[in-house]
Amino acid sequence: MNYTLMHKRLPVLELQIDEETSAIAGIGEVFSAEHIPVGVEMDDGRPARRALNAWWQGRAIPASRSGLRDALELMNVSSTGLLLLKCFGLSLSDQYWVNAHAKPLDWDRINFFQNEFSEDVGNALFGRASGSGEISLVSPDNTSDGWLKKKWVVAGDRRLLVKGGSEPAYQEPLNEVLASSILKRLGVPHAHYELAWDKDRPLSVCEDFINISTELVSAWHIYKTAKKPNNRSYYQHYLQRCEEMGIPGVREGLDQMLALDYIVVNSDRHFNNFGVVRDAESLVWLGPAPIFDSGTSMWHNQFANRINPEMDAPSKPFNTKHSAQVRHISSFDWLDFTALKGVEEEYAALLAQSDFIDDARRDVLCAALVRRIAMLEAIAARRR
Ligand SMILES: Nc1ncnc2c1ncn2[C@@H]1O[C@H](COP(=O)(O)OP(=O)(O)O)[C@@H](O)[C@H]1O
Ligand SMILES: [Mg+2]
């Protein structure tokens, strides 16, 4: 079937989509080359079909999502690609979608920022059926990334992302709240996470940091806009791409993110867990995205007796070890360590609320947090 790839109200290009597989079968006329998604490789002035397909299918819920098979069964849907088409590819993190020529739609009436949506898909993703009636498959959850269970909810004019944790400690939501607390104390822009509960299981809730006029472009898509020369590090390549594209504030933003990740020993800051924000109409770059998704940290999947803050730990995305990655921090002048005094007490109070964290684990985690802050402070002192 023929579709137009849209960016808000603007037609970008024509494409054919095979509705059985939801794959892009062909690309037609290009109306607005500047609005082609960032990072899609071009071939002779036209987007390469393989690259556009990777971008498009990358919008679907990843196959690795926890509980996905059960969710598809509950919804009686055979694939995540089908869900992608059910919501026209619309998301709450950017402004792209596809408009079917056979049944054209008006962006103002369908976008999820201004129009309400059902929680049916979100509930299915959390393993819950939605009553006996017909379920609505038009949901921004169909385009949400990441492997943790999650769903978007409508709260008046606000859009909130609710995320679960993983076995055995369900610690990620508590870690998100800890990261918010650290970043708030340091005055660093961040998605602010609060704690909620699904029976005894903790959840994190944060507000959409994208609105009707902006969009998130992941670091991965920026990174891919040029091939990395062999003599350049991953960090240098990303920073250089941002600077060449005219994106402001990226070095400072990376300093802040890397400092947080060192403190909380984040093990999963891959290139889709940070990025930049732009105006979706003017395409003006606004700067780094507020820091989000910091929950995969604080030894969330390790036994308490394996937690050792002094031990070097795996990191992403620029180096494989935190001891090496922390060297990319270009300045500590912005970091007031006194603002972090007592943050472990906040963390202890959070951990104490969860049945999945015993007292011993809580004490080890809080002591480890204090130690990590001291370790970063020592690194900063050596640099001054
Ligand atoms: N507050 C937010 N506002 C807008 N988009 C968000 C927000 N939080 C997450 N996202 C988008 O949703 C994706 C998945 O969320 P994330 O927190 O990374 O989940 P996971 O922990 O499963 O990786 C992110 O990669 C990002 O594109
Ligand atoms: Mg993520």
C-alpha cells in the first residue's frame, strides 16, 4: 500500500509498505530531503531503502521486550510490526508517522500529544487483559523502545511514562528516582522520575520531555551520520558530529551524564539511552536531551555480597570500563560535591519501601553510593 512518510503536518517522501510484514517495499518521490530522519544513509541523493527500513522497523517494540510474547497473545496480534502500523508509527518521543493514501488522516486529530489514547496496549504489555470488549490498538506504546515493561498514560494535558523493573530485585525504578535526586541536587537537566507501585512491585513514572513542537533524536542516529575514522574514539566521533551539526551544549551534557553514570555505575548507557532534542518544524537543535533511563545501575542484578564499589565495572557507550570512560569528563567545575551530602539517606528511604530489598542489601548499596561519590570527588581533585 502507498503511504506518505510525514513529519508532523509535512510530507517527507512517498513509500510503499508491505502490510503483511510492515516492511518498506519501495521509496517514491522525496518532497523534503531535510526532514528525512537523522542518520538514514543516503544513496545518490535518495534515502537507501535498507537504511529507511532499519529506521522504520526500529520504531517497533523491540523483540527483547520483557513479556512481549504474552502481550501479543493477549492482544491477538501476530507481530510488533503490525502494532507499528496500527498507530501509524506515531510516537511520544518524535513527530514522524505514515499516512495511508487510501485513508488519509489529519495529524492534529491523531497525534498522541494532543489526543487521548487507550491503555489497552499498555496494560497488555504489563500482562493484563482489558475487559471483554474490543481492545484499542492505537497507542504510543506500539513505538516505545527498551526492554523493560512500560506504558504511556494520559494525565490531563500531560503524558507520563510508567516503567517497571526486572527480577529479582526490581531495583531499576528505585535507581531512576535516585538518579533524579542526584541530578536535581546538581542542577542537571533530567527526566524526573517518581516512585509508584503495581501491588508490591515498584514502578517509575516520568513526564514526557518531548512536546508537540520538539523531538528526541537518539545519539545513535547522530553517531551514524558519518563513518567513524579509525583514529578517532567513539567519544570524539560523537562530539565532533554534534559540533559539526551545530548542536549546542553537548560537551557539558556529556560531562554531566558521565559523572552520574560513574557514581551510580550505570551499565547500560548505550547510544539509544541519550540523545539530543530539536524543534521538529524549524529543525533547530535545542541541545542535549534531559538525562533519562539511568535505572540499569547500582548493581541492580547482582547479589549483595558481590557489590564492591572499588571494583571496576562495565560501562557504555564510549568505553567498556567506568575507570576509562570517566576520563572523558572535560570539566568538574560545575559539580558541587557538597550538594550530594546525605543523598544516601534518600536512597535508603527509597530502598526501605521495597519488599524486594532486604536491610543488608540496602546498607551495602547506600555505603557503595557514598564510596562512589568519594571516588569521583578524588578524581575531580586530581584534575583541579
Ligand atoms: N520522558 C521521556 N520523554 C520522551 N521519550 C522518552 C522518555 N523516556 C523514555 N523515552 C523514550 O522511550 C525509550 C524507552 O525508554 P527507556 O527509559 O530508555 O526504557 P528502557 O529502560 O526499557 O530502555 C527511550 O529510548 C526514549 O526514546
Ligand atoms: Mg532505554
